[in-house]
Amino acid sequence: RRRPAAEAAAAAKTATSSAAAPSRPAFPHLPASLLATTAPSGTEYVVPSPAAEIRADDSLGAEPPPELAPAKRDPYASDFAVARRFPGPLPRRFDAPKPGTPASAPARFGGGNGFRGNRPGGGRPFDRPRDAVNEKALLAKSLELADLQKMNGDELRALAEHFRVQLPSADSGKFDRDETIFAIVRANARAGGTTKASGVAEVSPREGHAFLRTAEAGFMARPQDIYLAGAIVRTYQVRSGDSIEGELRPPRDRDRFMALANVTRLNGESPDAAKAITPFERLCAIYPDERIPLDGEPAARLVDLVAPAGKGQRALVLVPPGADGGAFFRMLARAWLAGAPGSDAMYLSLDACPEEVTKLTRSMGIPVAASTIEEAPEKTVQMCEFAVEMGKRKVEKGGNAVLFVDSLSRLAAAYAALGDPRSRGNTPITKVKRLFGAARNIEGGGSLTIFAAVDATGDDEVLRAVRPAANWWVKLAETGGIDVAQCGSRGAEALVHEDERACIQAVKAAAAGKDPATAEKELLDALEKAGSNLAFLCSVKK
């Protein structure tokens, strides 16, 4: 329709004044780039207030002027500025709540997690199952895997009932300890709890992963061992023989082993501090300088008289055919442990009969790792190499470790069964010699002592290879006693006084021309009459 003349004149006057005066944008808080394009006339836009945080473009610019801000800045309110006409593109559109919508209703632009968007001041949940969350948190516990493995069936059932784990009935006879422990660890992880595990790492050189072995199982492989992924082994620089403590990761449905999520303690230190430990190969070796008294049984006193021993010995027990080397070796181990109670000891029985293994486990009082006659040679080799690596890690920390290996001849046979005939310079004899040569005394503290039995036949190749490396030796007589004239040690100056060495040489010289059994009997009677080795040596000096 045509406008009246007065109205047209007023519009022309307004246009003239606007052209003369500098233009002022309708929304000074918006950037000029936003106002560059002009929207169609009559378009209504909704401008969000700063109270409602919206994931919009960065082109919104600075804070709006005070006249456009809402009077009450409530982070939970749904207030918006008045719809206005303004040119320029609109930021990303959203659906504003309708009038009368309660503040607790979910917004259409939220994160979808039951809260009113990601507001700076936090969100207010709607219909959140708080009771269920609190109840789930109450189920969480801090568990030790070693304690779970020591529990009996009733205790595991009670703990599974606490975590609401469905188990077969007690009458069904389908109770599985390993599966129950798996389910308990999984339920505890889902409730927010943690399960800690510890053990000694055995790294596979080919695959790069590792497993944690335990003393309760004689450090032998079993299905309950903890798996360490190759990434964890590389990250924490884990080596065979390292003592590991860490937290378990929640078991997955298809996992065959429970796995470690991280390492909290490495050889009793933090992972960063453990990296500063000097490796075993770089430690300085010296002759044994701390004597261990062998006392108790008469045979042990006789050995202490003719062959004094100290920490860090590479000791050989030569066993001829017909002699009971196992009984003497066990006696020697008991005497050493009585004289050095703080040593970390382990007894290795190779290719033994099952009943002998049972007797050793019940009588020695130290961890016994054994491979029986029906087992593969791989187990014998793995067991010995792992025991030596554990001893090296203890020496690096300044500790004293001792291994009793029965025997090196059987170990050489196991290496020969696995050896590659095409390999050069890595023969079974070389491997046995390398393992036996790991024993040493460390300057400044720490020692690895190895007592090893070896067959003393006339043409034994193993004996000829390891005899030069030994610095302590005792030879048994064929009748089962000790051949006094064939016992001795090398580098004993730091262990025995010069006068005592002279007396020992006199005793050996007197026994050299006699039958081994007769010489042993005479010495045992003299030691019993004197009451102690020192008193006997004083009588010899006189």
C-alpha cells in the first residue's frame, strides 16, 4: 500500500541523518566479520546468553554488553536473550527448551551422560541411580592375589558372594579355584577396587613377554602365573630374576592368564630408582673374604677343618661312583644355612625321583626347585638358568645368595639333549661352565655362592671343564666318607690365619698316606675328643 506523505518524509529524513552520521552496528559485541554478510530481512534469531554455555563457533567474540546479560546468572537455568533482528550468520543452532520446561530436564545439546550439558559450574543429574553407584563402590576392596590363592574353597565362596559372583552350588562338584579367583578379580575391578600381585619375573628371550613365578611353586611355571606384556617389559626394563610388584588389569573374557597393568616396585625400589643399579657383569669380583663356619654334624666339622669356605665360593663336591652324594650334599646345605642364616638359598635337584623331591621339600626348609626323571630337559635348563638370574639380581642389591645344584653332570646332559650340533663355541660344556662361573664375591658387599655336585669318574668331561674354575672342592670316598687328602680351597688367605693354614697342611699330609676311610675315622675321633676345631688345631700345633 502507499505510505502517507508525512510518513514518507520522515523516512527520508531518517535515511539522510543516518548517511551523515557514522554507522553503529546493532550488536557491538559481535566481530565485524560476523556482520559482513546481511541476513534476509525479517529473520528472527535467538541469541544465547553467557549463562547457557553452548558449543558454538569461536566467532561469538567477547562477552556481551551488560544490557544484554541476564539479571541472574544461574548455571542451571535456561534463560536466553530476547529475539532480535540482526544481520550476519548465526552460530550453530540448537533447540531451546520450551517455556515452562523444568530445569532438571535434559538439554538437547548435552553430552548425553545424564547431565545438563558440560557447564562450567558442573551439571545437575536427572534420575541418576545414586543408590546403585554407592552400593557398587561399597563392594570395592584392595586385594592381594597371594592371599586369594591361599584361601580355601569356603573363603573364596564367601568373597565371591560379597561381589555377587554367580558360582555353581557346593553340591554340584564343579567348583574351580582358578575360575573363581578370575571372577573375583574381575568383579573387584568393575567395582573400582584394585588387586595387587607380586613375584619374580622370567622373561622369554624370543617372545619378549614375561611371567611372574612364585616361591610357593618352587619358581616353576604354572597356569596361575601373572603375565607381563612385552610393552611393560620394555618400558620398565624388566630382566629375568627381577622382583616385581604391581596392580592387575581387569581380566577379559578370553584371557588365559591374569595380566599386570603396571609396575609399582622393582627389586624393592621404585622403577626409576631401579634403573640406577649397577648390572651384575660390571661388579668387581674378589676372593671370598668372609668365612662361614660349618658346624653341627661331625662330617660338617671335618669339612670346615680341611676346606674352610666363605661367601662367594665356586664349590665342587666330587662324587665318585658308588658314593651317596645326595645325602652329603643335603648335610652340607644344612650346615651352610646354620652358619649363614641371612642368605637367600635355593636347592636345585635335577632329574630326581619324585619321592626324593617330596623328601627334599619337606626337610630342607628352603625353596626347592626340582625336575623329575620323566620331565623334559627344557625344564631342567630353564630352572637352573632362572635360579642363577635370581641370584644375580640379589647380588646387585648387595645381598648374599647361595645355590645348591645337584648336579652339573645332569645339567650338561640336559644341555646336550637340547643343543644344536651345528653350533660352534656354545657346546653343553661351555654352557655349564658359564653357569657355574657366575658365582663370585663382590667388592663392597654382595656374593653369589654355588655348591655343585659333579660325577668324579676318570673320563668325565664336565669335571675336566669346571675343575679349573672352582676355588673350593671336597672329594668323597667311594665308601661314602670324605677323602681328606683331596679336599682344599684356593685363595683362602683372607679366610684362614697363617698358623691355621700350616696346621691344615700338616693334617692333610698325615692323611695322604692312609686309606681315606681310616684317615676320616681318626680325624672324627680326634675332633670329638678335642670338643672343637680350634682346640684340635692348637693340639696339632703343639
